[in-house]
Amino acid sequence: MKLICSTLFASFALVFAASAAGPETFKVSEFTFKRPASWEWVEVQSQMRKAQLKVTAKDAKEPGEVVFFFFGPQSGGTKANVDRWLGQFEEGRDKINAKIEEKKIGKAVVTYVSAEGTYKSGVPGTPPTPKPGFALLGAIVEGQDGSIFIRLTGPAALAKGARGDFEQMVESGLK
């Protein structure tokens, strides 16, 4: 009996661990992205979010968050969303080391955005929580069905260390 219970428990633990890890690839609109192996899948809690990941680093005081948004053709445009993202920092645009780069990858145009400073975190409609020493890595993928907005926010060192995985993940869905 003990052996059966131990075997069942071990099997259950493996199934639970595999499901908690989440999918290796996931689809947002017309693109299928490959999740970096060390990034954790997070079940979304909002209909606005199409996918969500958690990025950790042993020296980071808190994890980073990666969120995928897709609103269809009524997304508000690339420039308006870049301006909104950069406006989520307390400091002015000239003090957050803002960088914007456009790339054509496959059939898509991707606008990469990065900035760092005091990020105003929070849910729209509630007072923001200032997060000094944070960074944002963003990508806006212009697709046939509308743009996909991918945003990583977290401690600056964590975000800098995650840049390669972030760009590789974004570009994995566009080839």
C-alpha cells in the first residue's frame, strides 16, 4: 500500500510540476512564441493579457514580469503605445535612457523599446507604486490582425540580463 501511495504521489507531483511549468510555445494572434526555458509560465488573471511569464534572477530583489497584450486592429498604434510606456516612468523621457529601434523580421515589423528609472507600477485606475531602479523592455509586433504588445518590467539588472532571451523569444514567433 505504501508503495502504491508513493508511486501515485510521485506521478501526481510530476504531472503537477509539468503543468505548472506551462507550455514551451504559445500562440498570440497569428504568431507562436517560444518561452525561454528558465522563465516561468503564469496563468493570466485578466482578459486583456494573452500570456504572462515570470523572470527570476538570484541577485534580483524581485522578479520581472513579461506580459503579452493583443487587442486586434483597434490597438492605438505603435507611437501612441511607445509614448504611453515611456510615460510610465516618473522621470522625463530625456532621463530614462529611452531607446526605440525598428526592425523588419520575416513579414512583421517589430519596434523595440527600452528605458530605465522609477517605473510607476500598478493597475490602471489605481494609484501607481513607484519602483526605483526598474527597467522596461518592450516589443510591438505589427501583424496582419493587429499589433501584439510585449512588455518586460523588473529590476534594471534583471531586465538587462534578460534582454537576449527577450529578443530571442519575440523573434522566435516571427520567422
